[in-house]
Amino acid sequence: MSVDTSQSSTDSGAAAPGGDAEAGGGAAPGGGAEPERPARSGWRRWAMDTRPLRRPAYRRLWTSTAVTSVGSQLTAVAVPKQIYDITGSSAWVGYASLAGLVPLVVFALWGGAIADSMDRRKLLLVTNTGIAVTSLLFWAQAVTGLDSVPVLMLLLALQQAFFGLNSPARSASIARLVPADELPAANALGATVMQTGSVAGPMLAGALIPLIGLPELYLIDAVALCVTVWAVLRLPALPPLSGKAAQGAGLRQVVAGFRYIALHKVLLLSFLADIIAMVLGMPRALFPQLAAETYAPYGEGLALGLLFAAIPIGAVLGGLLSGTFSRARRHGLMVIVSVAAWGAAIAGFGLSSSLWVAVAFLAVAGVADMVSMVFRGAILLSAATDEMRGRLQGVFTVVVVGGPRVADVLHGTAGSAFGAPAAVAGGGLLVIAAVLVLAFVSPALRRYTI
């Protein structure tokens, strides 16, 4: 489903019926949904909606995501571990993170423009191959004992550049592989495996490093990426639907993406809702302080590990139970409610003196974050034309990556000034206030329905 840019449906909250689901992806001809199946009964009403997996092309894309979600986390753990082993300095680990952030932001924006100007399947093939080659280079430098921090930072920057090019094309392709009514379910499936990887990958890396060493972790990631390349190779062609000749992917096209967001109110509001949630309500920078002070009686190490794990675990739980919400049609209202729920859960976390109550609140926040991700992603795919989806996904990647980093600065500063619990609780309350103001001042988002 797509919206013609000449219409004002983003202001009225309704997307026009489109029809850009590819027949190769298993969607009904013309992009329409398959005949409605009987309502699910019993426990199946609560379980994850797996309808998109019945579509071969989407199933291949999802499988590639599932395989690499764990493998990529092995490298994400191995790189900082290797840098710390070489330097003995956490500062260098931080510098390496910055070396990866800058190319990710730059190439995500550029990659969105590229994804709108060429066959997205070809772009996915090139970028996934590039990421796999980079993992092999990580393995080569580790197995030869090079021990060079500049080389590691260069490879990390290259890897993140390829990821920045890859992510918008991958996300934008989903709307070509499933019909509009299955977009929330497809987003829930993808987000769940990614969140599962973010929990299982580091745990697996921690268990494997003493047994097989760092070089083999890089090699496992490289092998997993070969599976991804194979899965993408079997996707149908995904050229621009307009049939027009490619108009390039330079600065003008990137700027056009931002202009498109500004002119389509529901898209702009969905981004603002995410920024509100992440910038005002992501307190991870205060986890070490809370573990050392508020939850010290439970054991600082245990407390820190649980605080960092709680949100991803909650998100996975939300994904597994996504059948409870993935069929909702009022996508905009679901975003508003989930962001407000995130703020309430974060405020509750800040007011909790018990570690287990705090972890429970963070897990609830993770569930709310999953719901928000599912419907924000569905809005970006359904309320935009196919020729702009890549650029919107590029901006989405930047917001997802950059928002929490801005939050780290704000919460770290507020925690030092007012204390960690007050900073966390205050941030959560600000999220609730800001998203409610956003919803009532500009009603396009709360009225958006597929």
C-alpha cells in the first residue's frame, strides 16, 4: 500500500490503497491481501503472527536476518574485546565506537537514496557481500596476530558503511514482499529476531571466547553472512516501481527525502514520536551508576547485567506475543499509546528501589518499544511511495542509532546534577507529556489508519 504524494491522506490519517506487493513474494496479484482467514482462537490469538512467513520471498529475507542477527553480535563483541586486549584502555573502545558511528550515519542517508534509484536486490547482494568480506578481513588480522588498533578501526568503519548502505534497502524491500495488512506482522518478525540476537549473541560470544578465541568468532560471522548472500540471491528482482531511469543518488536526492518527510505530516510525526521516546526516555547511560549505588546490595555486576538485558528481553517477549496487537489497523494510535507506555515504564523504573521491580519495569518498556517499532515501521512503509521508501528508511536508521546516543549525554548530565533515580523518572514523565502534546496538537498521527 502506498500513498500518492499529491494526496493529503497523511493529514487525514488514511493511506490510499496501493498495490506494490510483488507477486514473486507471494502476495496476492496487484498487491492485495489474501482472502481473510478465520480468526485465530485460544493461545494462537496471543502468539506471533507468522502470516508473512508463508510468502517465500519474505521468508528468505527474514531467514537471512535471523541467521546474521546472532553472527553480527559475535563481531560486535569481538571488536571491542580485541581493542581492549591490545590497549588496556576503555577510552580506545569508545573511540572505535565513534569510528563506526560516523560512516553508519553518512552511508545510511546515502544508502537510502541509492536504494530508491536501483534494484534493491542488487544493492543487498553487493552490501551483504561487502560485510562478509569485511568479516573475513577481521578474521585475517586476528589470526595473523596483527594487533593494530588503526586497522581494527578502519575495518569497523568499512563494515558500518556497508551496513548503512544495506539497512535502508533491506527495510524498504519488505513492502514489496508482503501486502499492507501484513506489514506490522512482518516488522514484528524481523524486530524479534534482531532483539533475540542482541541477547543471545553476546551471551554466546562470552561463552565461546574462552573456548575458541576471537579469530573464530569473526569466522563464524563471515560464514553466517554467506547464508545471507545466498538467501538474498534467491529474492525476486526489486527495481524501482516507477519504471523511470535512475536519477542518481547524490545530495539532492538525500535532501529530497527530508523534504518529503517534512511535507507528509504523519511521517514527520512518527519520527518525532521516536525521538521523544529515545532522547528523553532512554536511561542506559545511568545503568552503571544505578548498579553501583541504588542496587549495590544485590551485587553490582548482577545488577548491571540485568539492567542492560531487561529491555531486549522485554522486546523479545513482545515480539513472541505480537499476535495480540499486530492486526490493529489504527497504526498511529498504537504508536502514541506505546510511546506513552514506554515513558510510564521508564518512570516506574526510576522510582524503583528493588532491583527485581526495576527489571520488571524495564521489561515492560521493552514490550512497549517493540510495539512502537512495529507500527512506526509499518507507517513508514505504507504511508510513502515506493520511490521514497529507501530514503525514509535511511533517516529511520539514523534516528534509531543517533537518538540513544543523544540520550546518553542528556541522562548522564542530568544524573550527575539531580541523581540517577530522579533523572530517569523525570525523563519518563517528560516522554508521556511530550507525546500527548504531540498527539493533540497535531492529530494526523493518532488518526492514521490503514
